[in-house]
Amino acid sequence: MGASPVDPEDRVNRAARLTAGAAVLLILIVLGVFLFPPYAANWQLQTYVNDLADDPATAKLPVEAVRTRVLNQAAALGLPVQSDNVHVGVTGGTLKIDVLYIVHVDIAGYTVDLHFRPAAGS
């Protein structure tokens, strides 16, 4: 028994599936290019806030000084954090830092709002 001939319709269906799969993969890559930078910057801010809250010397600083440090780091990372988005408090000698901000990402005429909330302290 020899190999059966390939149906031209199967060949067309396979090409269509491959094209559709490649298109979906390309769309996911483009989305990743637009969405990855805000997540990476948030991760860096979260790491900074964790380090700040874990440093015993930071708890001795005035609340405004801690807020200013967080704002300066956010600005250095290009994040749209305002002073009223940073909440700093000391409870029982434990420093608590909360930051809430939104990053607007425009993708092909559509705006996606990414909400971030880095926090540290207990």
C-alpha cells in the first residue's frame, strides 16, 4: 500500500491554521512589548519599597522624608506616582508603606489602565 495523495483542501486548511497561529503569536508579542515595561517598573518599585520598609533606619525618619524617597524612586522609574498616592505610617515601630497608582497604556487606539499597589510592612 502506497501513501495516499494529499488532498489540496487539507493543504489549504493547514496553511490557514498556521497563518492564524502566527497571527495570534504576533499579537501576543506586540501586547507583551507594550505591557511589560510598566510591570517591570512596578516590580522595581516594589523591591525598593520592601528594602525601605525593612531598613530599621527608615522607621526613624519623618513620614514626609520616606514619602519623598518613594516619590523620587517612582519618578526615576518613570511611574506616574503623586504625593497623595503614597501612604506612610508607623505602627508599633513597624513602618508601613502603601503606594497606589494607575498606568495608562495606549495600544492601537485602545487605552488599558493598569492598576498597581506596591506595599510593604506589616
